[in-house]
Amino acid sequence: MILLLVLFLSACASPAPQFFGAARHDITLEGIRFAVFHDGDQAQVIRLGYLSRAARAPVPGLMVIAAERTTGCAAIPNSLRSRIPGDTGEARLSLRCPGG
């Protein structure tokens, strides 16, 4: 029962309060699912599902790609930040969007 609850909750993604009302985009890259919340020149990217520690290495780069592909904006280099250093579950980044 607990395992079922954990699996169910791992499929959910809620944005940080700063991204309430932001546009949500879902994307899968290299078999990893992401939810991207886009608001103006900022994005929050949440990795969905479980990954082993060994499988997490490419995630930060994929988060940048996910944000760029879903928003149509360019990620500002080196702007990807997570609340916990090294965390691959959630990150935020700054964007340079066309016309803005």
C-alpha cells in the first residue's frame, strides 16, 4: 500500500508558489519525464519519476533542453539552480525569450 502511494505521488508535480498560475508543459527526453512551469523570463523544471543515482548525471543538461524546447526561449548560461545543491529533482533557470 505504501509503495503504491509513493509511486502515485512521484507522478505528481506541483510548482513552487512563485510559479502558481504559470503555463505547464510536459516533455520526455531520453526516457526521462519533466514538467516545465514557465512564467515570463523564468522556468521551473521538475523531473518526474524515480532515477537511480547513477542515472542522474545527464539530468541537469536535460532540464535546460526541456525548458528551451517547451518555452521557445533560450536558457541563460549557468542560470540553472536547485534549492539543494546537486538535486536533480527540481531546478529553476532564467530565460531569454523572443520579443522580451
